[in-house]
Amino acid sequence: HPLSRGCEEGAAQVAGCTAAMLLQGAPEVSDFEVLLGVGVKFRLGDLKVSVGFLEYLSSDLDATDWAQGQRSRGCSIVAVQANGILLGMAALRDTLHPNAWQVIQELKDAGEEVWMCTGDHSTTAAAVADELGIPMKNVRAECAPAHKAALVAELQTSGRRVVFVGDGVNDAVALTAAEVGIAIGAGARLALEAADVVLVRSDLQELLTVKQLALATVWCIKRNFLWAFVFNLCMIPLAAGVLQHRGIHLPPAAAAAAMACSSIMVVSSSLLLRRFKPRPGRHGHGHAAGGAATREGAHRRRPKARGKKYIEMRPLTAGDDSPQMDADSAV
């Protein structure tokens, strides 16, 4: 999971060692259980360990205040508890995808209604939605897999056709329920298997390409139907001898050749899709790149202490290969 990889890399940086060395001498993990939308729990030797949402693990007021301050900056909070004792928390923050703002604006300009449905806390979701330009009425936060599927069903009941985009295990049910489920290629295997379309590259710009290709395919189908209908409307009566009393007659061999020509025209029209090239968007990359740079700069700044200081904020990943925050969208 992207958050687990970030925690592992961050812990290795704090400890001054490699990620592999962190586990040397550690007891064997047993009774591992995944709590969908909440976290995980397991036994580590004699310890009962839980990792996941703070609200699920602890009601400590000081911890809650610290977490709320970090969430207002767009951070996701991961807490660790052992034998009922809160050991610490980590505030994880990642840069948004460079093309996220651009893609959303293109979809909105095309008349699409963009929603964000995420398992993150409502404060974190609000900060990310504000940066992406998604209205709060279209944001659902703290959603378990069933809640995401329920949102899809709610939109479908209101007469909307839903395209759901996700990459995590928690998105699999919603990907199946939507009219079209689109999975990010670098996502979880369960999400890839549940989706109708898989983006090979983890580039949100490909969403616009998928939409343009779908529209081009539908137009090609309609064009082929129109051509076949008009051709048959004209040629079948002629081959049947409707105009024979006027001396107009189509021999059987010529009629068969005409039908072959019709098929060739339809196939040739369909093959034109091989020349499809996506159109460039109207929104440039300036805003998206600037937004990513701003978040990355903030990511490196250490926050002011609020209440107890549970863990020092550090970059968890480096460069452009950092994992994406769990912000899934229903379009």
C-alpha cells in the first residue's frame, strides 16, 4: 500500500538505516487481519498491534487536536497502537498528480460532474478538494468500500451515468457497480480485475484520452450504421426488381458485388480509428505544476508544534515516484 511504503521509508530515514534492516530481529507476524477502510491488526510476538485511522484506535484529545491540525494541511494520519497503548502517529502528505487539476477542469468544461469519494478524513478531503476545484457538495469523505458503492448507486438512481476511477482495494466494489470502472495501472490487483478499463500509465491525462476515444468510437459506429442503412435502403429494392418496369435492373452478380463493397466501406471506416490522436486540452500545465510544487514545498516544512509532538514531519518519498494520496473520483 502506498501509505505503508511511505511509513517504511520514513522510519528508515529516522532510524538512519535501510528499510530491510528495520525488520531484523523482529518477531514473526501472526494473526494478520485487514480491516477494510480502517486499517490492519496483527500480533507481533506478545504484542497486539493495530495500525490505521486514529479515531478507530484512540480517543486521546491531544492526539486528536494534533491530527486535526495536520489534516487541515491535506495530511493523512496513521496511528500505531500496541496492547491498547497509542505509540505514535505519522502525518503523511503527498503531492497531487501534476495533471490532476487540469484533467478535472477539462472534464468540468466538457459538462461532466466531478465527485471525489475517499477514505481519508473529511478535513483532509476538504483541503484536497479545494486545491482541485471540486465543490464540497460533491465530496464524500471517510468512506468504506460499501459507502463508495452506495454513492455510485445514489448517482445512478438520480439518472446519472457513472464513471468511477480508482486504484485501491477499497475501490473494487464501486468499480464493478459503475457503468464504467477505470483503474489506474499501478493500483491494486483487485481493482485492476474489477475495472472495465485499465490505464497502463499512471497518468490522469489518459482519462481525457479514454473519453475522446470513446466518443470517436461511438461516432464511428453511428457513421457505419448510417452508411449501411442508406446503402441497403437503396440497393435492396433495386436488386429485388422494383424498378424493372422502367428498365432498371441489377443482376445478382452485381448485387453480390455491391454488398461486398458495402462491407468493405464499413470495415474501412472502422479502421480509421487506428489514426486516432488525442486532442490537446485547453488548460495548460502551469496551474497543475505550480500547485504540485507548492504542496511539495510545504511537504518539506516542519509544522509548528500543536499539543504533543508524536513524530517529526519528514519527507516520506523522494522525487516524482511518490505514491498518490487515496483520493478516488466518481465522474
